[in-house]
Amino acid sequence: MLELELVLDFECGHCGEPVAVTLKCEGKGLASRKREWAAVKISCPHCQLNNHLVFDPKTGDLNRVTPEPTLFMLTEPSYN
């Protein structure tokens, strides 16, 4: 079974601070030639809010970093 260790650097989607995370990827999918994406939830060490990362587990290329919605970010419906 293949194993890769990746270091991903990104900016937190909530506070904008730089974050570096080391991930260990393993499994049969790493041996395939087709492009596959993996996703992981990472908590920011600065603001403690979660980010959703989509990345290529073979190369470590980031596809997308989005902030995970929090309760205070959701709006309440208007009753006008």
C-alpha cells in the first residue's frame, strides 16, 4: 500500500492567517493514474474555526479552501 506525507500551506478562510498542516495519505487510490480529489476539515490554530480543504492526494495541489459555516454566520429569516 502506498503512503505519502503532504504539507499543505493555506490561508484560513475565516481569519486570513497562514496555516500549515502535514497530512498522511494512504490507500489504493494513490496508485491510480486518474486525478482524484480528497477532502479534509482542518481547524485553524489562530481562530479555532474549521476550514474545508479539497486537494490532490498525489501531488498536494490545493483545489479549494473554504471556511466551514458556523452558527453565527447563518442569518435568521425575516418575518416582514
